[in-house]
Amino acid sequence: MRNRGIKPSLVTLVLCFLPVAAIAAGSSDADGAAQPVHRMMLLVIQLGVIIFAAKLGNILFEKIRLPGALGELAVGIVIGPYALGHFGFWAFDQGLFPFSTQTGGAVSPELYGLSAIAAVVLLFNIGLETDLKLLIRYAVVGGFVGVGGLAASFLLGAWAAKVFGPMIFGHSLGLFDPPCLMLGVIATATSVGITARILSDRRLTDSPEGVTILSAAVIDDVLGIILLAIVMGLLSASSCGSDGFSWAHIAVVASKAIGVWLGATLVGLWATRKISFLLKWFGERRSISVMALGLALVLAGLFEEAGLAMIIGAYVMGLSLSKSDITYVIREGLAPITSLLIPVFFCVTGMQIDLSSLSSMPVVIFGLVYGIVALGAKVIGCGLPALLASFNLRGAARIGFGMAPRCEVALIIMTVGVSVGALGPELMAAVVIMVVVNTVLAPSAMSLLFRSDKRGTRHALEKARNEQSFSFDFPSLDMTNFFVGKLITVFESEGFFVHLINRSRNLHQLRMDSTVIEFRYSGTTLTFSCQPESVSLVHGVVLEALASLEKAIKGLKEPLDSTSMRAGMQEDTGPLGTNMLKVRDYLTVGLIEPELKGTTKAEIIDELLDVLVANRLITDRSAARQAVMEREESMSTGLQYGVAIPHGKTDTVTGLVCALGVKKDGVDFEAMDGEPSKIFILTLSPKSKPAPHVQFMSAVSKMLDETGRQRILSARSARAIYRFVTATP
């Protein structure tokens, strides 16, 4: 019933946009050159379209069991300037996503800047999620994987250009000719952002394969930059007519790249506690997250200035904070930012892919061959070292395909090759095909390989920490939930940061400096896992929380007077608001019993339960009855003025259900005014999922004002009562 307004809402939205579009159309100069205000207006609209389109692509691809990131990339291709984006229409004569006149590129500097910041945020978040102990454990394997993938990709990429290049150039190429060298460098690129997104979505960032891929990708990026510097040196020497080039200069560049990366990582890990202390000085959680992101942006910029990729600096900062006690504080605070920017990153990346440039069959064939060779080079070059280490065939394949996606990094290197004249239009198109082949096949294969829960290592991993687990049992679920609240309060008063890691498992993690404690509760059992040195601390906190719980229980022996609260539910404060629930939405004629026969509270409840059973609304009558009677034992649901609303929560129902009954002679329901109850509405709602339980009871109380009570008591049939209920506004 509540979906009737969807179509009118869409029409209204479109109508609201029309005058804005008209204003936008007249705000640019006659020659199409955009003024600053117009450019910002265009950016705002573009960003809104990208957000909606990226989300739609994400949903569609996940429905066909492909990575959502790939859907965002595909949507970017469709709406980008190489496809629909350059078509002009009434308000935008140059298209919504025109080619940039400032840079000559596919996207505007503003969109490119947002994409770059999004990549920094993504890798910073991935660094925060990385398990440092696993990273150290797999650093050697990650190094071999990165080097293996780099070497195989460069050699096979250059070889493919040498062997199959004649179909484009019409003559043979040497292995050290500029096109071969540049295509070899492009083949080494790894777009870890796509892989990282898949690992993050599946919560596999800290898995052995995930950590190996991420560590190998960092090493791969560093070595790739060094290799690019070497190739650029070769091309520069070749263009100058020199027979060689300065190995000393190349050695300086390589030493600088490795030194900056390794030095920043070691300093960051050493200063983790100091950085954490600095961020906690800002106090409020949101401020901690924002300032941490500020540090990541600064370090990313410094890495770019030093000749390394910005994403490496962001990853180093995230890795430095990964073992601090504010890791989850930062991740929780940045969640809205990552939800906004990361889809923008993939969508804008897709916009830079020109599929329409493919016009020659030899180019298409060469691009496909180049793409398959590049894919195989990464799978073999990265998978073989992993297989020789501690991974089995499944794990090695996961790592190989995880290192294979190529997108924004390959495209950036491609533009470098174009700028130095090493690549022409045909090879640019071939690179685009290679990017598409690897971006489509590698993530799909990776997702398929990770679909199985079987481990990727030859042997089960030992626990990274010598943890101890112990449990406490409580007499009831309500007491367990109440105690957890007290427990969290005590831990926070001790300076711990408490985080809900997994809501479905009720798993919490507590962090303070290097101390990490986890607890979860299932039913009435509360289980802790911690290092041996923290066991006495946990028992002390539990004892303190128990003392607080005992104090609260003693206070409950003198409870608040609930009379005024129960009476307040029936206060006549006017008609129901338009946003409140309507009782008529949950009642039918078959759910109304105008002449109840019971003479006690239990008999009335049983009759109303029978009505629900007859309408097939509950699956377990005894469990439903137990839920209602337990609620009655804690406090009677008899209100005043002859109204009672017995209710309970049970998973024997899938949604909120109710039954209405009338006993004109009245039954003692322990009402607050001492009078017999005559009108009864029994309500049941599920226990394990949300339902408007209290809202419904409030709506019932409002409906049963003095006039409503009289109308129901004077009705002679279920249909007459139903007519009154459905007529109530």
C-alpha cells in the first residue's frame, strides 16, 4: 500500500530538475566555454549522476554474481565521454560528460581529482584493515610474488609486441624497441584497487591470500615505477642517439624509490603509538577519523612528490595505524566517505576507456592476444612463487588472478607512452582491449575462486596470538543483554575503545594501545578471547560490571510507578498523525471475534490465539502463548477504560499480526483502574527482526478513545467493527 507514491515521486523529481536544467543551459558562454560557477554546477550534477549510476551498476552486477566494482566500472564506460556522455541534449549542448578542454583527456580535472582522492581513501582503508602480523609473515612470499609477476609480465608483454606487432606495423620489432618496452611496462601494472574492493567486500583482507596480494601489490608498484624509470631512461637515450644510458642515474632513481617506501613504512610502524596519541588528543571520534584521513592525504602527496604513487603512501599510513586502538574508530568514521568516493573512483576510471576507438580487426586481434598474454603472465608469474611457498593450487590461483586486474595504472602508463611517442593510436586501442580483458576476466575468476570456503594454504594456520578463551553463563537472555551494556560501560571507563565487529554474531572488539580483547555472546553465554596477560584484567572488569548489575537489580526492587506511563498511552491528544501506523492495515474481518466466551485472562488470550491460528498467521501456538504469558507475568497489559492489549515477541510469526476480540460482560485483566476489560487486541511480532511493535500498540490506544470504545462495544458483528476500524483516519 505504501508504494503507491513511487511513480508520482519520480515525476515530481523530474519536474523539479527541469527549471534547474534550463538555468544551467543558459549559464555557459555562447562558445561553450564554461565559467567557474558553471563548471562547479556541472561537477555537482555529474557527481550526482555518477553516484546513482555506480550504485545501479553495482546492484546489477552483484545480481548476476559478478563483482560490484566491475559494475561501477562498466557504468562508467557507458555514461562516459566515449559513449553516451558526449551526446548533447537540451540543457547540455556538449553532453553531460564532455571531453575536457583543459587537459585534453576523457574527464575533467575536477573528476580526475575526485578519483585520485578516492583511490587514496580506498588504499588508506585497506591499510587499516590489513593484519600486520600476517603481512610480516607473508612479506617474503609477497616479495617473491611481486617480483615474479613483474618479471613475467614485462618479458611476456614485450615478447607479445615483438611477435604479433608486425600485424599492426607491417614490419618486425626488436625487443628493445620503444613499443615493445612500453607495452612490457604497461603489462606489469596491477590495479590493486579492484582486488582490494573484492577482498574488502568479502572480508578477506586479512586472509593469507589477501595479505599476500596486498603486500605483493605494494612491492609490484614500487618495482614497476623503478622499471618505468629505467625504460624512460632507455627511450631518452635512444631519442638522443646515444648507444647507452646512465646506469648510475637509474641506480639513484631505484635507490630513492625503495628508500622512501621502506623508510616511511618502518618509521610509520615505529611511530604507531605516537600517531595514535596525537589523534586521540582531538577527542571526539569523528575528529579522530577526519584527522587520520588528513595524515593519509599528506603522506600520499609526499609519496607522489618523491616519485612514488599516492596510493602507496596512503597504504603505508593505513598500515601504520592498523594495530592501534583507534583503528575501528577511524574505519567507522570514514565509512560514509568511502561509501561515497570509492564508487566514484571506479566509475570515473571506466569513463577513461575508449571502446569506440576499435576499428581495425588486426588491432582487435592483437589487443586480445596481448590481453590474454598479460593475464597469463600475472597468473603464472605471481601464482608460481606462491605455489612454491605455503599455498596450495587454489591459493596460488587466487593470488595470481588477484594480481591480474589492470585499469587505472595501466592507463596512466599508457598516457606516458603516448607523451614520449612510444605508442600510437593503434597500440592505445590494443592497451584498452588488454585492460578490458583483464578487468573483466581477473575479478570474475577471483570471485569464483573465493566462493569456496576451502583454505588456500597447504596447512591450517596457527593462531597469530596465543589466545585464551573462557565463558560466563547467565540465567536469562535479558540479563545477558543487560550485562553486556554494563560491561561495555566499564571497559570504556578504563580507556578502551569498544567496537561491534559482527552484528549477526554479536562479536565485539576492545582495544587500548596494544591490548586487544574480543567477546561475543550467544544466547545466555558470554565468551571472551584475549592474550594470557589480559585474563586477570577481563575478570576484574567482569567483576566490576557484575557489581554494577547487582546495584541496578537492587534498584529494580523498588520500581517506578508505571501507572502514569500506562495511562499516558490512552491520553486523548488528537487524531493519529499521517505518519503513524493504521490499525486497519493489520486487521481483516476474519481476525475479529465480537463475542468472546472466556471468563479469565488465560481463556481470552487462548481464544485470540485460536483466531490467529485459524488465519494461519502463527506457526507454533504454544510458543506464541508462552511469549504472551511471559509478558503478562512481568506486567499486566490491562490498561484502563476497559481496554487490554496483550502482546509478545516470538519468531513463530514473520511480521506483526493481531486479533481483536470483545467481551461485553468484561473480564478481570488486572487493569490499572481495577475495572474489568472488555476490548482486547492481541499483538505478536517477530523477535529476531524489526517490527513496529510499540508503534502499533500506540496506534491502538489512540484509536480506542471514548468514541472508539463506544462504537466497538455497540457493534453487533465483526463486519460492523471492521467498518469502524477502516473508517478511522
